[in-house]
Amino acid sequence: MLELKNIEKYYNVGTINEMCLFNGFNLTVGDGDFVSVVGSNGSGKTSMLNIICGSIHVDGGNVVINGEDITNKKEFLRYNDIGRVYQNPAMGTCPDMTILENMAIADNKKKSYGLSMGINKSRINFYKEQLKSLNLGLEDKLHVKVGALSGGQRQAMALLMATMTDIKFLILDEHTAALDPKTADIIMELTDKVVKEKHLTTLMVTHNLRYAVEYGNRLIMMHKGGIVIDKSGEDKKKTGVNDILDVFNEISIECGN
Amino acid sequence: MGILIGVLEQGFIYSIMALGVYITYKILDFPDLTTDGSFPSGAAVTAVLLTNGVNPLITLVVSFAVGMIIGALTGIIHVKFKVRDLLSGIIMMTALYSINLRIAGKANVPLFSQQTVFDNSFLSAIFPQGLATYQTAIVAFILAVVAKLLLDAYLKTKSGFLLRAVGNNETLVTSLAKDVGLVKIVGLAIANGLISLSGSIMCQQQRFFDISMGTGTVVIGLASVIIGTNVFKNMSFIKATTAVIVGSVVYKGCVALAIAAGLSATDMKLITAALFLIILIATMDRKKKVKKNA
């Protein structure tokens, strides 16, 4: 279970641009939930993910994972339980290393990176199987540098690498936003498959309302650091793209857009 | 012929230092000026140990270890105290000047009769008389190849993978639940270990320690790395570490040519700087760096 309790976050403190993003923000995500998060730019979606992962610090409140308060835990230590895929496909892989080396380095997460051989030959078949499940033909390109792959292929690898080891949470930060519609669909299906297979608790930020509606069992819409829609279960299944779009428009009118 | 042998000797000895610069400049993308201080540190330690009758091979190990400590300190200044990479190196380089003087005791320590890795009873027993002229070059070559193979092997380990990943994509290393800062410290330690080792070998070859022998080391290292990696840019089957060794020899060759063309030995640093500038302009390697740091 992931809990955000009374989160406070201010930007540009002490300047005329001081802005309060979160003022007493609360969110609880149950085990095995797949939450889609939508909202306009600046509504706090990515800030929320960064607070969970520890990339930015909070000015108040607590981040709690399975009862353990991790508010002051270092960012890199939090990733023992978290896998994350970014909007930019370049963020999840090493471009100058080969596909095989990338798979091997991700496979070793949570173990020590000592002086044993980087590539465990007995695992190569496993990597090939994993790559084969992507249906992108990457299993035949093990010795090609990842930098030579397309954005979609790299994002598929990033997803694979982020979920390869035993993690509890998957954080998806607009991970289909930089891809063409066809590739985005493929990545989204892969995501759904991995999440179901591994029973990962997932938070997915997306601007694609169709994905938000189609995937996951809970939908949250954020606005100005608060939650304006929170639907789950049957309630979510009944929600269509147009319902969300209507709320989007209402908010825009309120803001004077 | 004499010039060629000299070029090979110098090229191979400096190539070990260039391997260290390759780690910081190419792998970690860290402009490490510590080099100018850690190179003579290895020499200072070696001069003291050899005058006290220590086995030359042991001086190599000790120099490497001293270099590792120096590199780790640069890393700690940068990572833990959040000092900019360039400044961390400058701080260490400046401090090391005095420290090297303290270690050596004086600005110039000659080595007269001591055995060195190039000249000892074991070598004179196995080297045939006819090869004596090439002895130093051959030993330097063997040392450079051993250093290269060890570095190659390290870069294939899990720890080596992590080092390469940090220079490539820090975010990924954080995502793997590893401390990026610690990996950088390890990388700087290994790099300066190699640089200090190269200083030790240089000291044994020229048979003296001189406090100013480190000036311009980083430029020689960078030039070697850039020449090597650019010459073999389109030959992916040649490892970057091999390319760096070749680059170092080519660079020393260029310097020798300039001196043979009539420039005096006192123009050495000017030749070093001018050659480096020419290499940067010719390879356009400066482009990436300027953009990044602008």
C-alpha cells in the first residue's frame, strides 16, 4: 500500500513567484491497484510521482509505503521497490551499451554490482525470451547498441528493464507520450500485460484519455494540486472519454481559458 | 631509429595515464584536472620507495593505491560536498603540489644505481644482449598491455557496467537502486590509480622525480584519448582502450616530429598545447563539450 499523507509542496519559496502546489494532499493506493492519473499541465501529476520516488522533497507530510515512512529515504534506495518508466525513451536505457548489456545490468538490480562478470551467460536465453515477448525482433540484435534503436523499441526495453526484477510499484510518467499512436498502443498493451502478470501496484500519468479510461481499475483527475475525479471499480468502467473531457472543459472555463 | 624507440617508450608509458583519462573524460564525462597532481604523486612515491631499496614491482602497486586514494578524494569533494567537477580537480591538483614535495622531500630526486622495472637483475638475465636497445620499449609495452587488459576485464564486470552506465545515463543507475555518487568516486579512484601508476613508471624510466613533471599531463592524456578514439571511430572491432594506447604513441610521435623539425625542448609545453588545439579543431570533439558546459 502506498500512502501520501498531508503532502505540502511549495515552489520558489521567498520569491514573488512563490507557488503552493500541494496543501494537504492525500492519496492512498491499495496493493495491486492500477491507477491512471490525468490532469492539465501544472496540476501536480509529475510532482506527485517525483515525491513518491524521492526526486523532489516535500515541505510537509509523509510518504508511506506498506506502513514504512519513507519521507526521508534517499531516492536511489526507494527504487529497490519501485520501477519507473519515463516519458523520454532515452531515460530508461544506456545508449552506448548493447541490448544484452542493458538487460544484464537491469537483471542485477537489488544484488551487488561487484567484480563478477557483468553478463551471466546462463541468463542469455531468458533475456531472449523476454525480448521475444515484445515482438520487435530485438532478440536477434543482442549485440546492437541501444542508441541505434527507435524510440518505441527503446521504450519497450525500458519497460522490460524496469519490471524485470521483483518490484512492488510501477511508476509510469507519460511513458507513451513521445511515441507514435501505433507504437504507443503496443507499449500500452505490453504495460497492461506486465502489470497483470506481476501484480504490480501501478501509477500511470497520461495525457491520453482513452488509455486512462481503458486501462487500470481506478482513475484520478488532478487539478491545481488536488483530486477532482476519483473513480474506481464499476464506477470507472462506466466512465467514458467524454465524461472526463467535460470536466476538463469545465475546469478550463473556470480558469478563464 | 633512436627517435622512434623514444617515441614508443614515452607513448606506452603515457598511454597508461591516457587510459585513466579515458575513464574520466569518455566514460564518466568528468573533466578531471587531478591528473596533473596524481601523475607526479606516483613518481614521488616511487622515488622515495626506490631510494629506500623497495622492489620496483611493489612501487607500482603502491603508486596505484596512492592514486586511488587521490581519485577517491576528488570524488568525495565533488559528490559529498557538491563542488563542481572542474573545481574539485583544481583543488586537488593545487594541494597535491605541496603534498608531492612533502613526499619526495625536495623538488628533484635523482635515482642513480637503484633497480627499476626497466633495469634490474632479472631482466638483464633474460634479455639477450642484442635486444638491449629495445628493452625499455618492450617492458613499457608489456606494462601498457597489462594495464589495458585489466581495465578491459574490469569494464566487463558488474561494477564496470555500472561505471559505464553512470556516464551514459545517471537516471538509470538511480533506478537500479544504486548511488550514482559512489560509482563516480570508484571511477575517479581507478582512473587516478592508473595515472599515478603511469607516473611511477615514468619516474623509473627517466630515473628522476621532478616536481613539475605533472604539468600538462591532462592535456597529453586528453589528446591521446581524442586522437585514438577518432582514428578508430569507424572500426568498432577495435576496443577504445587499444585506440587510446595507439593515440598516445601517435601523439608522442607528433611531438617528436615537431622537435625534429627544429623546435627546442623548452618549447615542449607550447607544442603540447598547440597540438591539442589542432586535434580538437580537426576532430570537432570540442563541439559536444562546449554545448554542454555553455
